[in-house]
Amino acid sequence: MMEPTAILLAKLPELATREWATRKVRIAKEAEVLSKRLEAQRSMQQKAVVARIEDKISDSDLEGLKRSVAEETFNIEAQIAELDREKSTFDELTKQANAQVLSLAQAWIKAGTREKQELQWALFPQGISYDLQKRFFAPANVSLVQLLNELFDSLSQDGVPDGI
């Protein structure tokens, strides 16, 4: 039901630029953490081989450790590959933002958890607060909340007054 306004469309390049910067920082941090975990796994395997050579651990312990390290390494490499797939160019992000702004509801329905979070931060950079009394999520932007309240009030007056 929501349609983009001219103001929102004019802000689209700014939103896309901010989202691109945010995404690059997040991907870089996650990649750094994963690289450190991968290096730790490789180091652990080398230490285990050295320990076996020095006869400090048994063959079965070494095999169990190697299996564990191989599984963890596979998981870490899969996460790194996912981060690589997630990277996008600025142009792709702008195209994505244009498509999302034209159909926010469809973008929300099709999005995964991470995309929903990024869409939320793009539209509501101050965050979304929860009103316990109304049991309603609302952006911190008071003017937007007032507009939504007026809309809901006008919609509730439609139809039969006694609710029949």
C-alpha cells in the first residue's frame, strides 16, 4: 500500500551510498574474523601433527582432531564463500534499492533475514522502537508515527460504526 514519495526517490542515491558503506564494513569485519578462525584451525592441525610426531598423542586422537578441523575448515570456507557472493558493486546496490523502493512490500516478502535488517536500517537509521502500550513497532521519527496514527484513525472510521 505504500508508494515512494519524490523525497524518498531523491534520497535514494544517498541511502544506497550509506548502505554500500555499511555493507562493506560489515563484510570486511566478518571476513577478518573468519580468516582468523581459519588460520587457527590450520595452526591447530599443524600442532597436532607435530604432537603426533613427538608421540604426545595417539593416531586415533590425531585422526579425530583432523576430522574435526576438516569439518570446521569446511564450514568457515563456506561462510567466506557466502560473504564473497554477498559483495556487490555500487551500481548493483543502487539498482536493488530502486527496485525495493518501488515495491517495499515485495522486497520485504522476498528478503532473507539479513536483507530485511539492511532494508530496516536504510529506511529507519535511528532504529525502530516498540510501544508496549500499543503493542506496535514504530520508527523513532515522531512525524512519521503521527502520520501513521492519523492514517489508522481514518481507516478505523470507515464502515459501520458499531462494528457489525
